Amino acid sequence: MSNDQPTPPPVTGIKAKRISVRRRADDTAAHSIAVIADTLRRLLTNDSPHDSLVVSMAHEVGLDIIEGRLKPGDDINSVELAQRFSTSRTPAREALALLEKQGLVEIPPRRRPRVRGADAAEIRNIYELRGAMHALVCELVAERAGDEDLAALRHKFEAMRQAAESGDVHDYFLANMAFHDTATQISGNPLLQRSLDSLGLITFNLRYRTLSQPGRIRQSLEDHSLLMRAFENRNPTLAAALIRSNIQSALKILQDRIV
């Protein structure tokens, strides 16, 4: 008697479509995670060589701060951090020094490092710069993007839509990062990328905090839907105005509800 199992019938119809959609969503999520990992690494190291363990530690603590598991004023114990990564305190201190350069951590004399908070004036300055620079990015995208570029942006936008429909702040934040990272690359101006990078990881922390507010993801998705249409219609003036409005709305949320 044969022990061979019968070959299952091929999956077709609605079930096959659902599996395909789920696989695409998984692939998109994996790509978005890779984007934020690469971005954090680039910002933390400034493209300079660093010990991989130090960067990994800074990356993990940075994500804890950005996503709110560590909050402004929270102490960061370098001994506990070293134990978490099974290493000595030296790499832990170096990792925290990297985060201090990016404005996420402050290290007072003779006191424990702690999560740094930004005051109202600093946040306003950051968002004024972000608004101006992203407006230029979006103008350039509307003027320069080819059909393949627009298809890539549309793919990133659909990932944002999927995350918004699931109500997942983490996935939406990653998809939003991937969208704007792609737009900045399409703009074809590396100085813009470096200028945006110069605002530091604190920008990501603030963006995550605004997206966590009730109703913000829905509004953000609507704004980006209009932005995507402006790109496809080759309308740089509208694209710039839309992203400025989006960033100003985020600033107002920070000023009214958080700061």
C-alpha cells in the first residue's frame, strides 16, 4: 500500500486572491522594515565605519524611543543595556553617544543617560524646515518623475493604504517612511537627502507621535492620496502645497496635544 499523499488541488478563485494579497502585504512590510533599518543605520553612522554591535544597540534603543516604548525623561541604564546585548558597558556607552548626536538621548554629567525631549520652539523650527524641504522634494518629483518612478510611488502609497485599513500605527509609519524615502530619491537632489537627514532621528520620533493620535492616520492617508494624484498630474505647485499643509497639520497636533 502506497504512503503517498494525494496532491492537493490548486488554490483558485477568491482564496487564491486573498493569499496573493497577503503575500504582497508581507513583502511590502518586509521592504518597509528594511527601509527604516537602512535609514536608521545611515543616520546613526553618517556612512562612517562603526562597530556593528554598537550600531545594532543604537538601532534597537532608537526604535524604542521613536515608537514610544521609551519616553522623554526616561533613564537608560548602560549596565542593563550591556546585559541585554551580552556585552560590556563600553559598546553600550558608544551606542548611547551615537543616539546623543541624533538628538534622541542626552547624557548629563555624572548622571544616567536619559531620553531627550524637544521643547515647543525646537519642534516648530524642525517642522518649518521639514515643510520647506519636503515641498521642494514634491515639486521636483512632480516635474521629474518618470512612469516607473510614479509606479514605484503608487506601490508605496498602496502599502500605506493597507496599513491604514488595518489601523496599525507601526506599519503605517514604516510605509510612510518608505514613500517619502522613495520620493526623495526620485527628486534627484542628494543635497536634499542630506539636509533632511541633518534634522536627525528626533524627526522620526515626532512623526510617530503624531501618527499615534486619534484620526491622524486617516487624515494622513487622504493627504497622500491627493499628493499622489498631484504627482501623476504633473502639478508641482499643488504637490508642494499639499505636503506643506500635511506637515503644518502635524505640527498643530504636536502643539495642541503633545508639547
